[in-house]
Amino acid sequence: MSSAAAIVAVSLAVSAPVRAADEAVIQKWIAEFQPSTLSKEDQKKELEWFAKAAEPFKGMEINVVSETITTHEYEAQTLAKAFSELTGIKLKHDLIQEGDVVEKLQTQMQSGKNVYDGWINDSDLIGTHFRYGQTIALSDYMTGEGKDVTDPMLDVNDFIGKSFGTGPDGKLYQLPDQQFANLYWFRYDWFTNPDFKARFKAKYGYELGVPVNWSAYEDIAEFFTNDVKEINGVKVYGHMDYGKKDPSLGWRFTDAWLSMAGNGDKGIPNGLPVDEWGIRMEGCRPVGSSVERGGDTNGPAAVYSITKYLEWMKKYAPPQAQGMTFSESGPVPAQGNIAQQMFWYTAFTADMVKPGIAVMNADGTPKWRMAPSPHGSYWKEGMKLGYQDAGSLTLLKSTPADRRKAAWLYLQFIVSKSVSLKKSHVGLTFIRESDIWDKSFTERAPKLGGLIEFYRSPARVQWTPTGNNVPDYPKLAQLWWQNIGDASSGAKTPQQAMDALAAAQDSVMERLEKSGVQGACGPKLHKKEKPEYWFAKAEKDGTVAPQRKLANEKPKGETVDYDTLIKSWPASPPKRAEAK
């Protein structure tokens, strides 16, 4: 008792004199966190709340990890420092490669030893997190054990990707910290060139514009590669991609390429009962990946998606693209000789708007734009249309309770309204509706090539991460680059590669089923049937997947004028119900 009293006495003695210093620290960081959707008075209230809530954890050293992208660099270099100064918690935010984040996460989940106190890992793992029972359900934590360290100004309903981190049980397991979409990128200056427009219309019978379907994308790729050929003496290409057999080739396809083609079922954020990985789920149980088990990983739509990927790279991309990885191919469009790219991440925006590069005008506006991706011939209205990465706040049960609370304070801090708008301007990876519609982005929009217009558009909801159907993301994701890499290298046909991938996914799920480790929501595979059984069942049930092979996989091309498309979207934010 006496030692406790002494600690309290010391605490009281040192707290009063440092209030002025605390005020100076708060004002210093409020100045850094401009612009903000909060007034400076409300920012002060929120930062004071963090300082007070953190008092029991002062002096602790807390470790958090994320992958390396611009947004997380700002967090690690600036926000971690701010949090440490405001709270007295020594916060270390490690930046490592995405694959290493997943590997370390697996280590903690398998060993039960605390590797990191807090995690920012992709919501692609939502199916893994809710099934293994080792992840804290944040919706329970915020009203229970962690209520005393949950920011009253957090406003979870303001997060645009809340559904991405929600399990089939309706609980929130992960809360987005950054998001970026995989969109269509094109040279607006070339597409509006009167000569090119006239030549394209004469050849194809419709307008050169943003492709609505893959047929139009293919026609545009053909036109720029083989009809235009050169612009200002430089060889140009109608397409860009990458094909080296490398782990990054896996993202190229798990990041929703199959759904863009029309694989899977209708449903947002993910198709049900069959998702964009081709995995069928009944209730909360995955039941198969191959068509023989009711899945769609090796169905006609999936094979069509791989066939087109290979065909376009061979015919319309620079010859070196076939041997490139994701990181090697990323900077190529900025060099100025690519007409369009269907599989382009908005995370590249910051590098694409640098002054002086080949795709920027002298006045600071881009020569390019981004727009919604075109869809393949198997796609149906109501399906997802592309991928959205959502690096998300995640807590594990194996982290000691006090360390978890301290980490949760930091994780909330880096998504709080006090800092999120400034962070959005730095990394251009939006998580809050209030940030997207802030006037500062209305002013900046003309220099960001359509990024703000897309995130304000109703189309945005069709871009989503991997969902609940995938029961073990780390184990299944690695199968993709190995099997599709065989098609990319020519070692297998697209059908053979997808057959092998579907069989490999079923094999992993079969092992999970036998182990029983995932309990009542773990895989329970269907017995094999002839494909005709599943084609007929989908037609009878009124679902989509698996679809039969189409007689014509190239319908007439369809485009839309970019400026007309932009004007058709709403000019004000949607109304939402406030959380009670």
C-alpha cells in the first residue's frame, strides 16, 4: 500500500508542472495535422483524450508492423513520433515487405508468442482471422475489454471499408488503415486526340473512349500498338502488364482478375455462394474450388481470364513485360509510351503526378486519367468489378492485455479524424468518407487524374478485397503464382494451369477439414460431380457460377466518354445514419 501511495504521490507531483509542456506538444502536432476534418478545438480534445487514456501505459515500448508503402512510411516516421510525444508510450512502427508481414503473423498465430503488439495487415486475411479464433473481434473489444482505450471520436461508420473486415458472424475483426483500388489507367491526351478518334471510329464503328468491356479494351490495345504505332517518334504500346514467375504474379490474379472477367457469383463485397477466387461457400464453410465441387477456379470464365491476360501481353505490351515483376512493371506507364493499362493500382498515383515526368503537363495536371475497369464477357451486373487493398488494424489474442491496449491506442491514433485527412493527402489511400468529400480534395482533384472522382462515385463499392470464402489466405495465396506462372511461361495451357490451381486449393482445404482446426466454419468439401451437374444447378438456383463456356467470348466493343462519365456521378456525399 505504501509503495502504491508513493507512486501516486510522485505521479501527482510531476503531472501538474508539465501541463504547459503537454499543451505545447499538442499544439505542435495540431499544426502538423492540417488539413483536418475536425476543428482545431476538436483535434485538441481528441489528442488530449489519447494522452489521458495512455497514462497507465507510459514508458512501455510497443511494437507495430505494416508493409512498406507511402502511407505507412508517414505513419512510421511522423505519426509514431507524434504518438510517443503525446502519450509517453515508446512506439516502434516497423516497415517490412507484405510477404514478411504475413509470415510473422503466421509465426505468432502458430507459436502463441507475441511477435508484435499490433498489426496492420490486409483484410484479405479476414477469412483466416475469423476462422482460427486467434484474432480479437474489435466490435466486442471496443465495447468490452478495450472500452476504456477506445476513442469516443473514432466514428466507425465513417470508414468506407468497414464491411471488408467483417466476418460472416457480423463481427468486425479488422478496421481499415489505408485503401487503394485496382483501376483502369489511360492517356487522356491521346484518347481525346481528334485524329486518333476519327481513325478509331472509322475502323471499329464506335467511339474511342473508356472501355466498358474487354472487347473494347482489346480493340484499343490493337489500335495503338498496330495502327498508331508511334507518337512523336517513340514506339507506343496499347497495353502493359507483367509475367515473371514470381510471388508478385500471385497478386496479379488473386487481386480480383477473375472477377473482372466474370468469374464467381453476384454479391458485394464478395460473390456468394462462389467468390472471385472460385471458392464456393455454404453457410460459413468453404466446400470446394474446382468446378467438380461447385467452385469456379477452373471454370470457363477463369480460363478466359488467363487466356486474355496471356494474349494481350504477347500482342500489345512491350516485349520486356513478360519477364517483369510487379515492382519492375509499375513505373513503365509513367515513361510515356503506354496508351492504357487495365490492372493499375491507385497506390501509384503519387509517383504518377511528379512534376516533369513524361505523363505530366507543365501546369501540374496529368496527361492521363484513371477510370472504372472494363469487365469481361462473363461478367454480370451485381458482381464485384475489381480489387481494393485494405491494410487493416488487427489485434491478436496472444498479445498480453496491457500491451494490446497500448497498441490499440496507437492503431486508433493513425486512423483518427485528427490525422486521417492529412495522412490521406500524403499517401492518397482513403479510409474515411469525411476525408474523401473534404473541400481540400475538391480543390486538389484536377491534379489527381480521377482518383477523387472515383472514390466519390457510386462505382466504388464494386472494388473489394478478398473475402470470407478464403479460409487460409497465406496457404492458398502462394498456390496462385506457382500454377498461373506455368501458364505465363508456356509450360501449361490456361486450362491445365487452372485445373492444377483448383486441385491444389481443394487439397489444402481438405487438409484443413481433416485437421478440424477451424471448427464449425472450416472447410467441408463437396464430393465430386460432373461439371454439368453444377452448371445446371446454378441455372436452376438462379445463381451464376460456374458458368458454361460462351459461344462468343468477344461481343461488340463498348466505350463511354470519360468526361460524360464523371459528370454523371453525384456531387455531394451520401447521407448516413449516425452510430448510436
